[in-house]
Amino acid sequence: MTHPVLTPEVMARAALLLVDMNRSHLDHEMGHLLVARPDADRIIDAAVKVRAAWAAARRPVIFVRTHHRWNSDTGEVIDNRNPFWMAQHRAPIPGLAKPRKTLAVEGAVVTEVVPQLAPRPGEHTVFKHRYSPFHNTDLELLLKNLGTETLVIGGVNTNNCVLCTCFEAFNRDFRVVLMPDVCASMNGADYHDASLKLIEAALGWLVPSADVIAACSDQGTR
């Protein structure tokens, strides 16, 4: 069944935006800011199916990745200087029994998209240094050039980068559609659920990935 908001006309000017689907959050063999394994498995499985349907419908796929530059002489991260982030450094992470540390530097394996979703030729990647994928990036220019009016979003973490993405997209008058089953938080289910409530109340539509796939099928038959 196709969700009412995802009409063929809407889908014709929509882009799939996958936020921080990286090994740091989703790969339990090497990640360090991980969502729970069942959440990681769920997100990857759903995202693989959505991406396949999206590609079949010949709509744009955009990956947002986070990495920070660092000074190889001092070993210090250059971009990660926000006062709150610095205060959190090596402090316990809410919901995780480990301290925060910055490993997401240029070239680090943990910044890669998980292998199951590795970007393909013709897909796009935007690198960010803060929660927002629009801040000091070319994402807005890319979306403009693609003729995008609607963003269908999934990713990690629901309560920071995904939530910020929805706010920033809303403020730029994009139609915001979030797939709740393609999101999770390393801070736990309470943070994830609270963010979904905020998004549904003020920013956009919550649409299960199965409905997005159905909309892609409708688009592909036009």
C-alpha cells in the first residue's frame, strides 16, 4: 500500500537521503558508537530494500557521511571543537556503557558506509562535520540541481543527526518524510521514540519503509 503523501507526483521530485549509515554506528565488528545489534540489523535490512526499490525507480540516492579532519602532528581533531562535544569527550555516553571518543577522522574505516549499502556509481555522497547535513556542505545545491522537493530520510542517530536533518530540511521548505524503521539511536529506544514524536508533530510524515517501497513501484510503472 502506498502512503497518501507519496503520490507519483511527489515521488517524481523526491530523493532518498541516508544519514550516517556508517560502520561506526552499524558494524558490530568494529563500531564504537553503536546502535543495538537488533536495531543495526533492522536498519541495514530495510535500507537495502528501500535503496534497491529507489534505484529501480531511477530516483536520486544520497549518502551523508561524517568525518573530521585531524592534525597528524598532534593527533588532535581539528573540526570537533564544539564546546559541548569537547565537554563530552571521554565522558560516558547516555545509553552506552563506554566513553565518547572521536574516531571518525578522514580515511578512517569507521566512517565508511556499511558494506551492504556501499554507494554505487551514479549515487551521491555528502560529507558533513556537524549534525546538520546542510551546514557548510553542498547538499542544498545538489538537491536544487536534482530538482528535489521531497526528502525521504533514514539513518542514525534519530535524536541528533536525523532530527537535525529533518529540522534543516523543513526550514528549507522540503517535504520531509522519515522512515522510522530505518532509524535508531545509540542512546537507546527512549531517545529514538522521543525524536519520532517531535518529527511527527512538527516537521514531517513518518512513513514505514514498506510504504516507500510500494511508492517506488508505483513510480517505476509510470
